[in-house]
Amino acid sequence: MTAEQRRNLHAFGDYVRKTLDPTHILSYMAPWFRDDMVQYVQAEKNNKGTMEAASLFLRYLLELQEEGWFRGFLDALDQAGYSGLYEAIESWDFQKIEKLEEHRALLRRLQPVFKTRVNPKDILPDISECLIDQECEEIIQVCSNKGLMAGAEKMVECLLRSDKENWPKTLKLALEKEESVFSELWTVEQGAKGVETKDLGDEEIETSEIQIFYKEEPEYQNLSQNSSPPSEVAPLKIRNYQLELALPAKEGKNTIICAPTGCGKTLVSLLICEHHLKKFPQGRKGKVVFFAIHLPLYEQQKSVFSQYFERRGYKVAGISGATSENVVVDQIVENNDIIILTPQILVNSLKDGTIPSLSVFTLMMFDECHNTSKHHPYNMIMFNYLDQKLGGSSDPLPQVVGLTASVGVGDAKNRDEAMEHICKLCASLDASVISTVKDNLQELTEVVYKPEKNFRKVESRTTDGFKCIISQLMRETESLAKSIFDELGAVTPENLSRFQNRDFGTQKYEQWIIAVQKACIVFQLPDKAEESRICKALYLYTSHLRKYNDALIISEHARMKDALDYLKDFFNNVRAAGFDETEQDLTRRFEEKLPELESVSMDPSNENPKLKDLCFILQEEYHLNPETRTILFVKTRALVDALKKWIEENPKLSFLKPGILTGRGKTTNNTGMTLPAQKCALDAFRTNGDNKILIATSVADEGIDIAQCNLVILYEYVGNVIKMIQTRGRGRAKGSKCFLLTSNADVIEKEKMNMYKEKMMNDSILSLQAWDEAIFKEKVCQIQIHEKSIRDSQGKAKPVLDKKNKKLLCRKCKAFACYTADIRVVEECHYTVVGNAFRECFVCRSHPKPKIFGSFEKKAKIYCAREDCSHDWGICVKYKTFEIPVIKIESFVVEDIATRVQTLYAKWRDFNFEKIPFDAAEMSN
């Protein structure tokens, strides 16, 4: 190979990285690549991805000195099927590959639609000539193992690397042959730049996000159908009530827009934004920032704003927590007209000086603006704004517009207090106007249907054998815990020995037992061995009491069978862990009662009356309208699972084929649904006619809307007035209904109180709108000055960094784990422990769900090494070339070495110790 060829290969390396999966040609490179080099490249792909593996492969390639390797590399490309890359390197002409970039950009943009609309098995035979043989096999394997959506994602990944110049046209023909709706979106002639993206409306546009809107007509019907150049783009088709909502903001006033879910507030925000950007004279430019709280909503708004404004000649970009590490925030802000942000991005940028001032923006728009309170990121941004306003700065401030379905009334008990609450929200957003629909109410009611609401009070079981048995087990467990306190006598911490008659199977009991458990964990004795024994026993007793309490709550609202299954799973996990004498005793007591529990749970006379009523409602509604689409709201994930099983096993209801939707966060019992799983569940409900009901927790009341939903059932589910308005808004088709089903009269009273508060909120808004605008502004300013004085008096004292070395002890058995001096922080949020001593303190077991995330490969779970403990401490990962433990603070108690005071932390960020960054050199040494 000549020096010129080496330089060319280095210069055109980006094309190789984007196109080549090096693992497909490694076998052909055996004469030049050592076994360890091959293994490193394969590991790089597994850990970091194909492009990183291609980069490493290229580096090895350019370091080779042996004769003939360049020709060997070309031959390898040819034999593996990389004909386009082979031709480009041989002639050093990459124009054909470069031309594919437009199509790659389009496919990336349409990927969320592709994976839900295209069956990869149907089109694979027709596009296989555009892929490597190994890629075709991989796609088939993924389809078989993980399903068609995963297979479609794999197909997109392979197409994005294809070096065949005809793959866009071949894909188009294959899609047309299968009459795929995606073929209408796949425009070959112009690629991504001139694509005529068909209206995605309620069908395609939101397949990549959780936020879904019901509209009688697609809300964004004219955002993307028009294929005219920017100068000829048709104006928005706005309804009169939307013009009314937008008017104060178009006049330049700081405004809170309060209008029902589903009326098209996003369309209103587009109208305001466009008017704002057009009003600037030549030589001056506006700059808009739009805030969305949740990642799914951020993704949706970024997509909508991009579709609408980029075709009108404006530049749109977005930054979220998921992408912030890969972008330079100030450059994104400087180079774009509209920036979509999750609010914490701006909070961080103002704090570190990346964005020097809010004066760089001319308009700030806050979606779900009722969240502007306390320490929410919205309020942090507005604190900065108000400090600038009240501090006498001469720098211009941006206009502020907030959007919400409900401003709420807080804890208000009368109209005056409600008005005060709303004024405080206006002060937080510096709003001088609350914009609602008044002149065009008739039009609004024709578009947004307010569903009929029904309250169903049902009876609980007259006798509850299951509760009697579980309550007896709970009393026994409480007695065992109390006996330990009696044994300790005067040493017992205050209040811990007060096991009183409490209501088993309630949220109050759970709160109480959690408080007891926390106090037990940090309980100390002079004799450390005795302390370990006692704390571990108390931890086990309180843990079992929590599980029994959970089971009673499940039994109260679902079947006894579901509650019993929940307990069986728990005791199976107990047996698989440490299973010491205390756990053996508790398990024996449960198993002694198991036959009786089985008998009670299978007795038909113990059927839950609430489930009978729920079954009646569902049967009645589907009899009246077989096309009914239902969302069933419940309080907990455990209840989601229980009701899903009940519907599937009920011959009268199994035709509903229920889907589920829960939050993404972790709980004590399980992890939440991942974002892809949430999207998949929603897409199945929206597009699959067989899935007629979605069972959801509170994640669905604010974050989603279902187009066809016409029945909402609140099953023992109630919240505040904002939640009520949003939840009811899920069912907005004409003729839709909303049922509240409960055995608790207090729940009905609370919901009626929410309805009263909703009326009080609307009346309060009308009263405030009647005020003279100057008087209202003065009221808002007084609140702002008062709130600022409180903030200033509280100061901004930072927590003092504690540099003292401390111990981490197992939270369950109090065994020593490590010192804080040995803890290192990996990539700012993961915590590992250096030194061999820590490795003696834990044991590893294979992880049930190994996977790669970022730079980490999750390989194993780590547990306390004490045989009678086995408390979960975290995971073992491969990070770069190191195998390291990653620990979670909630598994430990922190003990001050000098004072021996013990403290519990729920999050690492709450523990203000000296955090030393991970250093690869330290590990190597």
C-alpha cells in the first residue's frame, strides 16, 4: 500500500465508519488481524455499537505494516458483499455513497413510523439484494426472537448502513408491492430535503411518543400535507376559539392560556410562535424556546414544530436530557430560531453560565405551566427571570406564554383563596392575562365533548376470610418484632415499640411500617454483633408486614387469588435469597396457612363485588357499542397486573384483550415500563382493533390521549382537581362516559369536591378576568416582590461538603461494606468501589436480564456476602476494559466513624460526601 492510499483511507474514514459493520469481514481479514484484535473489535460492537467498532477496526487497519493488507481489505469487502464501498475505495470516489445521505436522514426521521407500519418479513425478500447476507439472517432472527417491531428496527439499522446506490428505490418498490401505507411517506426522488411527508395527524405523527391527542379532525392536518415551497406554504386553519385563545399573546402580553385537553393548544402555540417571529423588522430576529416537561412530550413537540416551521424557512432544534451530552447548548441556541427544551437543560445552562441570560430569548413558552411552583425547573427558570425583572436590569426580557388544561386551586376552600392561588401562578409566570374561551364557547363544545360522569358506590365483601388469615399472620409478625423491643427494654428507640391496633391493608399502615423500618435500620447498640442480629430481624419482620399489607390492598380491589399469587412470588424470592432462621420461621408460618388461603381464594362466594360491578359496566357498554374503547385507571402497578389477569381469565371479558400502561420509574417491587414498551402498548391500543381496553396508572392521566377512547373508568382512583380534569379529558368522543367505581364513600365525596373546585376555579378565573388589567398587574407585582424577599431571606446556602471518611454498612444485616474514601463516580452518576477489600464483601450471581446501556455492559447482580443475608447491593458491569461493581445507596446505611451516627439516603445526590471521579489509571495501577 502506498502512503497516498493510506492517507486517502484515513481521509475517507467517515464513509467507512458509517457504512461498514466490521464483524462481517473479520473472518476474511484473518491473515492480517491477530485473534485479540478480532476479539476487541467484536467486543467494541457489543459494548458501544457498530460505528465505534468500525472506528477501532479502521485504526487497526491503518496501523498494519504487512504487505498486501490493502488488497486483502478490498477483497474482504467484495467477498462480504460491500460492493458499493469496494467500488468507492478502489476509485476513491464516494459520490454515490454521499448521495445516499439524504435518504438515510429521511429514514432516521421516519423510523418510529417504519417500525410500527412495516412487516420486515414481507419486504425482506425484495430488498435482500441491498443488504449483506449476514444482515438478512440477523433480521430474521430478531423477528423470531423479539417480534416484528424489533425486526423492523434492525432492518432500519441495516438500511442506514447500506452502500447500494439503488436501496432507496428498491425499498420503495418493495413497499408498493406490499401496499404498505409507509410507501406514501417514502419519497425517493428528493430524499429528506424535499420530502412530501403525508399528514401524520392522529395516525403516524405520534407513534414515537406517548402524548396522543383525540381530535374530530386531525389537529395538524395542514402541517405537512402541503408540498409547496416555503414561500407558498398555506396558513394554518385555525378555529375561532383558537384565535380567541391566542389573541392576548399575539398582542405581546405575558399570558396563561387555560383551555380543555384536546382543544388544540399545540396549534395555538404554533400560531403565537409564527406571529412572534414574523413581527420583527428586517435586521432583527426573534428566538423562541418551548419547554416540555416529559421526554415523550418533548419528542412530540420537537417533531410538530420541526414539521411546521422548517418548511417556512425557520431553523428548529431540540435538546433533552437524553441528548444534552452530545451537543453544545449555547451553539444550538445561537444557531436556531426555535429551540425545544426539557426545562432542566436551561436551568443547568443558566447555572453554569453556558446561557448568560434569558435575554437571549424573545419568547418563552411553558407547556403544562401549572407545574410552575416550588422547586420545579419551570420555577427555577422564572426565578431567574424575576430576579432580572425586579433587579432593575436594563436587558430586555422575553415574552412568557403558559399553556395548561387547568390552573388548579391548590388548597383553596373558597373563591377568594382560589383567586389568590391563581394570582400566585400568574406571578410565577409574570402573566398579566389569563386567556380562556368565552366568545366561542359553542364552537369549543362541538369540538371538545365533556363526558357524562357517573358515580358507582358498591359494597365490599360482607365476610373476608382472606383478610382474617393474613391479619392473623400480620399480628403474629408484629408480636415477633415487639418481642425484640421487649427484650431490649429501655434501650428501645422512642415510639418503635408502640405497635398499636392499626388498620391492616391501608396506605396509612404502609406509611407507618415504612417509618418503623427506617428507624430500625439505623438503630444502634454497643454490641455490634447484637445490633446486626436485631436490625436484620427487624428489617425482615417489617418487610414481610409490608408485603402482607400490599396483598390485602390487592385483595380489597381485585381477586383473593391475585393477592395470594403476589405473596407466593414474594416467598419464592425469599427462599432463593439468604433464607436464614427468621425467614424460615416466617415462611413456615405462611405455608401453614397456605391450604386455607388457597381454599378461601378459590371459593366462588368470595368473589369481589366491585369486580362484579366492573364486569357489568363493561358488558353493558360493549353490548351498547361493540366498538367501545376503554381506559381503566387504577392506583398501583400491582393492581394493573391483577386486573389484567382477571379480564384475561374471565370468559365474559377475555375478548377485550387488555393492554397495560404504567410509569417508567422504579418502585420497591419492580421496575417500570421502558419508554419503548410504553410506546408499543399505546400503539397496539390505538391501531389494533382487538385491544379494546387499556389498564393504566397515573402515567396516563396527564401524559397521554387515546383517539378512539369513549369510556373512562376510575377504579378506586381519585386525585386533585387538575388530575380530575385531565383524566376525564381522556375520553372526549361524543357519547363518551366516565365512571368512578368505589366502595369508599369518601372517594366519591373527594371527587365531588374536585368537581366543586373545578367550578370554583372557573368562577375565579372569570372574576380575575373582570379586573382592570393595571390593577391585576399591580397585584401580580406585589406577590412577586413578596416572594422574592422570602427567597432572598432564605439565601442560597450550599450544603457543606462532608470530607470525613464514613462507613457504608449493609442496610439489612449491618455488615461492613466499604469506606466512602474508596467510592468513585463513573460518568457523573454511577458509583463504584475501588480496592480488592470490597470484593470480599459481596457475591455475584448472573443477571437475569443482562444488557448493554451506554458504556456499560450489565453482567451480574451483587449481594451481601453473608450467607444469611444476601441483600441486593447493585450490579456488576463491564465498563470499557474494567469489570466493576456499581452500588446503590438505598442498599446501605452510612455510619459516621467518629460519632457512630447512622443515616439513610434514598438517592446519591442527597449524600453530600466528597465524590472522587473514576480514574482508569488508578484501576490499572
